[in-house]
Amino acid sequence: MGILWTIIIGFLAGVIAKFIMPGPNEPAGFILTTILGIVGAFVATFIGQAVGWYGPNQGAGFIGAIVGAVIVLAIYGFVASRRTTTY
């Protein structure tokens, strides 16, 4: 149930992170934004467990998942802006 809960929270976190961090280099598609939100939730869970904020079978909380999704979206925006630069 932990992974399913992380996916659901990640979905919601991805949608909220898109509203928090709009921009030209951010993913425009709903599916890609959702996937990046889910990845952000898993990143927040992994980092939280490594630091000791969450137990072995606990997932990231909603706020932690949003922060993780914003971080993943920022990294995606940075990588996308470097790829589209023309000289």
C-alpha cells in the first residue's frame, strides 16, 4: 500500500508543483507533469528515509512530496533549457 499511496500523493504533488512553478521550459503535458510529480514523491521518500525523517515503510508526506516534485521540475527545466539553447 505504501507505493500506491506514494503514487497518488505524487500525482497530486505534480499538479500542485506545476501551479507553483510555471515556466516556458517546464513540461506542458499533463502526463509528463504527473510522472515528474510521482518521481518527486519517490525522491522525497528516499531522501526522507535516508535522513531519518520517515521510517522504513513510510512514504513522504504531502508537503514533502510537493517539495520533491518542485525540485524535480526545477531540474527538468534546467536540463530542458540547456538542450534548447541555440548559438
